[in-house]
Amino acid sequence: MKRHPSIRRRRSAEAAAVPNQKLLFLGGILLLAILVFLYLVFFTNLFRKDPNLTRLDITNNTSVYTADGSALYYLEGSTLHRINPAGSRIWVSKYSSGKMELQVGAQILCLYNADTATVLDSNKTPLFNIPASDFKIDGVTCGKNTLAMLCSMADSDKNYLRVFSNTGTELDRIEIAASSFLDFGFFGESDNFWYMTLDTSGAEPISRITTTLPTQQKITGLYEIYGQLVSNVNFVGSDAYVSTTSSLIAYDTFGEIFFEKMIYGSQLADSLLVKDTLYQAYVPQSGIASDSATLRVLSSAGLDTLILLPSGVEHVALSEKYVYCFSKNVIYLYNYNGEFLRSISLDFEITAFSKLYKNLILLRGAEDSYLFSLS
């Protein structure tokens, strides 16, 4: 018995529809998988391994130093290491001396203890030594080619700031009452020097910031802040930006105020000079780990931004593009207008934090240390 042609055509069409339905079903599953994958990639941190995080092969109590971010230095015992930001060794140099401290400049390094100091260039070539004497070395800071030592003497109530060139010549020696000394450092391209003292002899305290040109033993500026304590000093060219108990004050070369902002109840968390613009981030003096803490970012160009921080943020760092806020295991990124951009999850908890340079952060975990590069 022959089948009717219309019946054969219908069965053929039904048979062809089955694989088409399977293809559509499989295509739908594939499309859904692609959408889920894209969501995980772009809207979560599941597949993000941050390329800016580099593990360092150092112990957790090792201090790391850098002057310009191009190389990092650290002491382990009597061995001085120089590595690049990727963690690779550049050179190692061993010393027979006992316990030493380290400070670095762009072109010089200083290994020192209370009695003596050895100054090297960045290729570990010895430049000069400062032998034991009546002066005891209490601290060292390095400029590009110059270093300054804070010294004291037994049975003396004076501090001595001794400034040396990279050839070992003592360029200047400044005597200061030990009870009034606060801080010192270098600034500018020509290793200008500054130091800060506190005068409490009058009715109100006076914080004095003195700038000098060591090569000429010449005072170039004097800034006096009455009735307020100074916590931080930053220089933009010859202008001084001073964070006090209640205000951010900017002084020109002649000591005249040309900028002032009230910052009462705040403390400086980080500062960054971008070209000729100084950015400064302030957090509450009571801390920022509590709920509803606010970060305030000010700039010499007039920026004044408030950022309500997520709960648990403990550290803040500024880069040329972003404001980074660090909790125990999450990094939050904001732009300078205060807009939240994204977060970065870490697979360890931060136990210690320090900013080494404008684009380098040293993060400590329970077991390892990491370099985090800011964008």
C-alpha cells in the first residue's frame, strides 16, 4: 500500500525540525554561558589577577627604601640588596659592620649607626666615610646628591644638623636647641634644605620653618606659624604648604600667605605633587576605619572633594589618576571628583602599609610582602 505524498512530506518536515530545535537549544545555552562569562569578567573580580601586585622575597620585618621608584633597597643583616620594581636582583653587597640603618637618595645611599656612616653611590661604589667622633648620629636624610645628619653630643642640650656633599665635604652645620627641634629634609631639584623648630618660650607656641641653600650657607626663607602646631610640610617650587592643627596654609617665597583652607579635626594621610599641582588627602584624626568616615582631597589648583569611605578602610594613597582606599583585603578606586570606579579584591589581609614612592605601595600580609603599583 502506497503512502499518500502529503503524509510523507509532513513526516520529513517533522524529522528535520528535531535537529533544528537541538541546535537552537544548544545555541541558547552557549549564549547564556558567554553572557555569564562576560558578567564575571567585567563586573566581578573572579578572573582578575591584578598585574600591579608583585611579591617580594623578603622577611616581613625588612624595611624597604626607594628615592625615585626605579630601584628599591633593603638591608638584611649586613647585606644590602638593590632590586627593581619587578622584584629582580640588580646587585648585592655585604658589609662586616654591625647593625646599620639605611637611607637612600636618587644618587647616594647612606649606611649608618650611632657612631659612623658609609656613603655609596647607586652602583655600590663607596664615596666617603664619616668616622666615629664626639658627634652621635640620631638620624639621616638624603637628597639627590646631598645628605644631612641630625647629630647630638654627650652632655649637650644642642642638636647639630650637618650637611654633606657627595664627596664628603661638610657644606653646612646648624646648631639648634634640642628641645625645639622637630623635623628636617631636602626639597627641589638643587637639594635645598629645610628644618623646623618649635618655640614655646612665649605666650603662644611658634612653629618656624627655615629654608637654606647649604652650598652657600645661606637662609633663603623663614615661615612662622603662631599658635598652631605643624604636622606636615610640602614644597611646590619655593612655595611652602603647611598642615597645621586647624588649617592648610600656603606661603610664597617671601613668607606671605596666598592660600588657606580650614582642616580642623583632620590629619594628612597622603600628598602627591603632579607637575605643579599639589594634591593632599585628609582623614579624620579619630581614624577612618569606622562607619561614615569622610576623606577630603584638596589641591593647590582649587580642588576640594569629599569622599564617603566604605566601612573598614584603613589607608589612603594618591596617584596621578586615582584615589586608592585600602581596607584589609579590598582596594577601592575613586577619581578626583569623588566618583567610585571599581574595587580590587586581594587574596591576603593587609597587616602593614607604607607608601614608598608616588606610585609604589608596600603591603605586608601575615606571611609575605608585596609591591603594589598605583596607576
